[in-house]
Amino acid sequence: MKNMMKEYLGNEYSSDHLRNFCLYWMKGMDNRDEYESEDEWRKANDLDCLYFDGDLCADTLMSAWTPVKWVADCLNRDLGIRFYKRNREAGDPDHDLKILAEDGDLYLNPEHRLVELLNRFLELAEQRCNFLLLPCREMNPARYKSFIRGKAVWLCDEVPSTLAHLYDKDSLGRFFLGEDGEIDEDRVREWIYREHLEPGFELGAVDRENILPLLTGQDPYEPVWPDKEEDIAEALEYMIGFLETRRELIEDPDGRQSVAPNDRGTVSYTASAGGPDKVPVAIERAFHGVMRNESQENIIQMDFDIASDIPTEEAGMIDGCIRRLCKWYGRSGIIPYGFKYTMDKNLNDVCKADVQLRLRNTRSLLLHRIRKSAAALDNASIPVRPEGITSDVLWELYKRLSNREGVQLWINPDKNSRGKYRLYVVREATLGHGETDYGVDSMGIELPWSRKEWIDLTLIQCDTGSIYKTRIITDVLYECSDPAEALLARNYMKLA
């Protein structure tokens, strides 16, 4: 796939990607007067349009200058230096771009981890994976700055905020309205899949509730401007992982790397991921790549190979994602590195799907998030049983469902003997109870008749990403000493 930055700069292009961007910005600003209109200039000088043959609906997915400023300002804060892409108050508006292009190492130590991350991001940012087509041109400036309910909001082309604001009809959602004047979420979903933005969602499930934040614990709707070293590093790792995954999706949307048409017994697939939240996308692509080409009825066994060189802390998080997607709970182990399907009942034909996990950027981000999660747990107070919840079994089940991330449940939503169980991930659990109902027995004595207590669950279906709400209910006046599993079974559920 062509690199339009290389074509635009010609002989000035180099492996120094910060220098490439600085030269690109200066060249574009210097020749604006040569064009009759802004549109004509964009078609010839804007990387967005260059990647899409002059289409003016093109846009940059992630701003390249924004993280340059994050890192440059952070590392030169003690010197009181702030960097500007174009400083109109200075004698030379391009001064900062020139010193970054010619003497960047003086301000950005190439051995500093932020600079290493920035350089990797900029290498990706000049490629096709950082550009997309919008549904209309007006959305381009709105992704940078919007007026929402009379207030100016700077989104700065940030991906999580872009995705979250698609579901606000006073913001970017106004570009996806249906005939009723409300947001057409099918149109939103179609555009996200068309532009391969699904890596921005947990488990790749496109839904407003599943948007992954730029920083751990951050509301994706709220744009972020990180200025601390740890936050800048986490943001850059998110951006790198997103672009690496998106590049794979653009270059190989089916995840299929090699197919041997003359050898029906063996079909090989590979997929990769650029960050911990993208691992399920890779697994899912390889999984569906096999399923589209082979009959599900012929698959009678699934075997996993376990990698032994991945640290346990990291592998546990990835393992949970993979198990949910592949619905595999067959035997213990850390992380499946590859899996194979036996294709006929004689075990003669084998369809292998190998998943290659790129862990270079995964390790530090996983460990960072593990530490944050551990700190949050250490600081959290011990859960207190709400007044009115008298069922010990219900309380113990609630703690199991609410205190661990990624708990899965098999549920029969139809509640009938022929209905199929489906796999869900618990998003939220809340407790509730009713009043005691009284009745009169045959002797005319008023007695407690029933008292209901329950857990309300908000769940995500693993196959579709759809939201499902249900209630686990028990009558405490008739409750026996059965374990939590029995309570779940009475409500047509079981823990995965």
C-alpha cells in the first residue's frame, strides 16, 4: 500500500518520521497561495485527500501534532519551553517546526520512552491506517471542535471521544440522523465497520457502552489532554495499538493470510493485534475466517497450544478475552497461542488457525492497567451489605458478579427446555428487594407469605455485543441452603 507522505515529500522523505511531518506541515503552509481555493489546495497537499484521490470527505483519524505537543511540552517543561505548530505571534511562524525537524534530538531525547512511543506512533500516523472517509465534509471540523448545546467542546480528533459523540445527536450524532430525527444507530454501526473503527470497542462489540477510553477509568465522552508522563505513555500505547490493528483490518479484512485451495484438508489463517484490547479482534478474525470456509457441523474438537513465555499477570487478562470469544473452557492453561480444528470425524482433515499476538506494545500497557486496577481495589472499601438484603446466598452471588471484571454467564433467555444458552459478560449488577407480602392461612392467622429479593443484571452478549437486562430473583421466605449455582439454575443461568 502506498505511503503518500513519501510521495508528497519525495527526496526529502526519511526514516525520521517527526522530521517528515514537520516538513509536510511547512511545505503545505508555504504553498497555499498557489491555489485558487482551499478545496484545490487540500486535494493536492492534504494527506487525507491524497490517500483518497482528492475526496474532500477524507479526514485524519488521529492528529499527529497533538501527541508531538504532549511529549515536547512534557519533556521541556522544566525549561519553560512550549511548542506550537504555527506561532503567528513569532517572527517566524514555523520556528518550532524547524527546530524539531533539524535539531529534534536536543528537545526530544531519542532514548526516552515517550520519544520512542511517539516515533512509533508517527511512523503509523503517516500511513493509510490513520486516514478515513467521513459521511459528510462538515464532520471534519466538528471532530476537532464542536458546539454542543451552546458550549464549545474541543475533541481534538481523539478517537474515543469521536466514537462516544456519535451517539449524541447534539454532537457528531447529528450526521447520522434517521427520518424520525433521532440517531440511526444502524447507520453509525455501518460507518464504524466500513472504516474499521471496531478496535475502539471492548471485544470489538460496537455499542456505546463498549467504547474503550484513552486512559484507564476515563469517560470516553470527555476528551483528554494528558500532561503527565504516565498518562501520555498510556495514551500513545492506545493510539499505537489502535492503528496497528486497524492497519491489519484494512490490509486483510478477513484475517486470511494463506489458503491452499488444492489442499482441502489444511487451511491456514493468521491475524495480529496491536494492544491488549485488540487481541480479541485478532482472535475473532481468525475464528470467523475458519468458520466462513468450513462446515460447523464437521468441527468436533478444538485443541489449544499454550505459550509458556508470556508473564502470568498479562496472560490472565488476555486469556479471559479469548475464552469469551471462543467459548472455550476446556482445560486449564495460561493463553492459547494458536488453535486447530479437526475437520472430519475420522480426524484425518485438519483446519488450523494460528493467532500471532504482537506483545511489544502489550506488555507495558497491560502491566500499567493491572497496577491501576490493583490500586483501585486496595483503596476501595469493603462492600457493605445493603439494609433489606437478608439472603446470604444472594449476597454472596452478588459479590461474585460485581467484584470481578469480565464475569461470564450462560443464560437461556427464553426460559424453556428447548431454548439455547447464550454467553454473556456481566456489565453491571445491582441489588434490590420488595416488601413482605402477608396471607391468611386456613385457621385465619395472618402469616408472612413471600418476600422477594433480587439482583438486576446488565449484560453484553458475547456473539453480538447487544445489551441484555435480566433479574435473578429469590423468595427469602422459602429459600433453602442451596449454593449460588442452584440459585442461578432456578433462574435459567449458570456461571461460565
